[in-house]
Amino acid sequence: MVRAKLQDGSFTSDPKILFGTAPLFFSLSLKSKSRTPRKRRAESGPKPVLESFFFDCFFDDETRSVLYRPAVIEDLPDICKFVDFWLSGGALRLHIPGGGKDYFVPKGQQIGYLKYKTTYLAIYDGKIVGWSVKSKNETLIHLLVTPEYRGKGVGGHLLEILNPLLVRSKSDQSTGDPRKFYEKHGYEVTEAGQGKHKNIDIMQHLENPPKKPVTPTTESNVALIGKKTEQI
């Protein structure tokens, strides 16, 4: 039943009054729901400034100065192409030696790496030749170097720059078990056969943690930080 409150305080359900021209005094009381204020995410402190470095890479007929710098969001397309080509079967489809088909990193995951993890690139002549990712808990989760630059110190420099406490290594990679590489740099397996497929080794630098390079950042380094790289 619809009722209206009149000016004298009484109520009526007379349709002539309800829908006519008699003066009415409607009283409406709405209870506003009290909204609990959302908790704001705690403001994190300033991110550490990541430096860039140059290290020489020696070949039989030349010396190449390779740039090592933190990746930025503008590098995303080139990183995706690089990883897909060398890690997700692209090189194998073209019958190029040194490629593998071990892991696919979706674009969204790469964005997460750039936003929330530490990603370093090795670059020569505007092309990515090395890629590495370290998580917030100081664990190296990816390290990939092109076949041409393997055995030239590129992987070692990336490892030295990121300086991880732990390494998460896939032992059954199609390009070979990287355990010897990490053992060469002072890491030892502390947990073997982890993961769903029992193919993940957790390695730790037990005695002498690697030291970060002392090479200062030069003006030319700074100018190249954030510069879009060219994919091979």
C-alpha cells in the first residue's frame, strides 16, 4: 500500500490526494551505507638506481665492447622476440644452432618482469645478445645468451651485475645442463629435483658471493639507458 504524509502529520492512501494536486509533504529517509575506506598500499621507498656497464668481449679478429644496462618498458617488443627466438623454438624452426625449446614467456609475464623484477640486457651494436632476470627475493630465474656470445664472458658479467643470492636452474634444458656454468662462478646445488617435473635445481653461492663491477657509469652509458634496441 502506498501512503503519503500530509502537512498536518497524518497519512493518507487516497488516490485523489496521492495522484492529484493536494499539497503533500513527503518524508524520505535513506540510510547511507558506511563505506569502509580501502587500505592503501604502503608506499615503497625509492628504487635503487641501476647502473650500466661496458665490458669487452674478445673474438678471434676483434674486440667488441658490450653494453650491460637495465631493461626498460620500451625494450619489451625486442625482449619478447629475443626470448621467443632463442628459448621458445624460433631458432630451431629455422635450423639455427644453439636455440632451444624449453620455456615460453608470455608478453604479460615479461611486463611483470620489467615492473617488479630486475631485468638486465647485454647489447652490442643495438642488438640484444643477453637477457637476465632476478626476482625480489634475490633469485636468478632467467639467464639467456645468444650462441655467438656464449663462452665470451657475457653470461658471467650478467651474473656478476645481478649478484643473486640464489639461482633457480632448469637441469634438463635442450641446450644442456647449465649447472657447470654456475658452479664455475661459485654456486652449489642446495636443493635438487624441485618443481612439478623434478627438473629444477636451487643453487646458492655459499662462500664468496660475487662482487658487483666497480666500473663507473659514464656519460655515454647514461645516454644509452632507455634507448630502444634493435632485434637481431
